[in-house]
Amino acid sequence: MTTIGPSGTTLGVVGGGQLGRMLAEAAAPLGIDLVVVDPTPKCPASAVARDHVVADFDDPDGVDELAARADYLTYEIELADPDVLERASEDHGVPVHPSPETLRTIQDKLVQKRHLAERGVPVPEFVAVDDADDVAAAIHELESPVMLKARRGGYDGRGNRPVHEDEDFAAALAEVGAGEGGAMAERMVDFERELSVIGAVGDGEWATFPAGENVHEDEILRTTVVPARTSDAVRERAQAVARDVLDALEGRGVYGIELFETADGEILVNEIAPRPHNSGHWTIEGATTSQFEQHTRAVAGLPLGSTHRRCPTVMVNVLGDVAEPTRAELTGVGDVLATPGAHLHWYGKREVRPLRKMGHVTLTPTDGEDAAALLEPGRRLRDGLTFE
């Protein structure tokens, strides 16, 4: 039985970015301290975590030190090394959640899709591609264009691009960074909207948050709207598919499950993150339990919290709107703080880079507004935040 008391419980986290920071903020009221390992001095999480081990995400010595100081291990970035985590777990008798095997599966997009398909989870049609001839065959099989994805390392739009039949396939492979890891091609999905469900696996229990609708620009998430602007049947189907995904993975914790809603109302799984996810930030103000508290509870073997949606919610990302890296100084904060129902989350990054995630703003209703009515005010507040 897990207990919390004066002796304290420590959660060791590989990664000290904004997700680690928000994990530390959520864990503190539960009496749980965080220690993070991250290569960046004064990383975002270091301001609120109990301690910060400065080391690479896959550094054996750094992860070993983390395990020696923790009661439980988790990760907030897929650059963690499952082999290193597994060895540290065994050496120190500290459980890792989600499991290293789940991390291995998810780190390779082709392995991830095969794993889901074998378990009956609906996914877009896909094939492995290793060279230009394979891409040509994929376009013949799946029809032009196809979505080309590097099997490893891609995120926030990096490592993905559509490829048409008249393109230079070798150049496309190089552009997505396929390298020695290879790539996969997916049938292009004609979707109505992109959805996501934050799911959680606890100690013998599971839970899913209401489905959100995600709006992307340049393959980067800009806005999440909850509830998703679709039918009740589609939202329920999205949660059902998310539960099937949870059944297919090993280990406790929160999972960000990205989905497509097709024109005929079908739900297909796009990708999975074995950690809290950007599209779940709305839960901090919009749900009874945030995804960060839920992840902490799950990994530590505590009962899961309620996933009840408190109110319609819109989350907008604050991205680096700069041409080149510069010192992170945000202006326009006063307008956000003066707006009823607006909540600013600043990640504390010292340098702003083009399209880097620097923070987010959540907008909740103050006079019974629905989510659609919050969209324009949320975008206006976001656009008023600039870097100088």
C-alpha cells in the first residue's frame, strides 16, 4: 500500500521541461517531491522541483543517481533510454511507469502502429519504407499523396511531410530525417478534425478525460477546444478507442492519444505519447483532476482522480514568434491577467526560439459561454503576447 507522510515520497522524472515543471507543481500538494534529470542548467522544472540532476536524458550515471533518490521513476520526454531506465530500475528496486517496453514501442512509429493494428486498434493504413523505391511502391499502394514519417525522433511536425507522386523521393526521405532508422508511409487521412483523449492507467483501474479538438498550424498544436466540436457519438467513440489503446500498453501513467475523426465519423489513432501531453493542458483549469496530478497519482500507485470536465475550456499555445533565438522576455502579460477567466502558464524558458513552446493560456467561461465563444478571445490574448 502506498503511503504519504513526513518521510516523503520522491518521483524521479527523466526530463525537466515544461511537462516536468507542471508535474512538480501538481505533485507538491500530494506531498510528493520531484527530482529531475535534464541536460539544461536551470531547466524549467528546476524552479519548482526539489532537485535537478544535470545530465543527458540517456546518461546512465545521471539516471542511476535519479533512481537512487526516487521511490518511483517516470519520464516526460521520449528521448529517455528504455534500456538505461530498465537497468536503473533493477539496480535500485525502483519501479518505472509507463514501462520501458512501452517506451520502446512508442519511440518507433512503425513498431507503434504495428503493435496497435495487431491488437485491433483502428489506425490509418501504413507501410514501412527504407528507400526511394519503397516510397514509390507506397504511393502506388496507398495513393498519392502519402504522409511520410521518420520512424524515430519526430515531434511538433518535425519528421513528417506529405509526399506526392512527382516528387524526389530520396530527397523527401532525407528531409524527414529517416536516416538509418528508416521511415513509414501512411495513407493520407481525409479527416474532419483532429481529436485527442488523455487516458490514464492506475493500479488496477483506468480513466479517460473528455475528448478535445486540436487545431494545428504548420503541424504544431496551436489550440485545444473542450469539448470537441463534434457529436456525442464521436466523442464517445474517441474515448472507447482510447480505452483500447490503454489496454494495448504496459505500465501506469497518463497517455496522450492523438486521433483523427474521418468524414464518416470513424476514429483512427494517429500517435501516442506515454506521458502528459500538450493537448491535455486544458485539464489544469478545466477538469477536476489535471493530467499532471493524474500522472503523479498513477505512477505512485495512488487512486486516480476524477476526470470530470468542470466547464468548457479553450487552451492556446504561446509559441516563439521570432526569426532567430533571443532572450525570452514576454510582453502583453497584463492584458491576459486582467481578463476574467484567463489563466497564464509561463514555462520559465530563458531563450525563445522560432515556434518553441514558451507557455500557454487557458480560457474558461465567466458568464456561461460555450467553448466556441471562448475561441476568439483566446486567440486574441495569445496574439497579444509578444517577445521583445
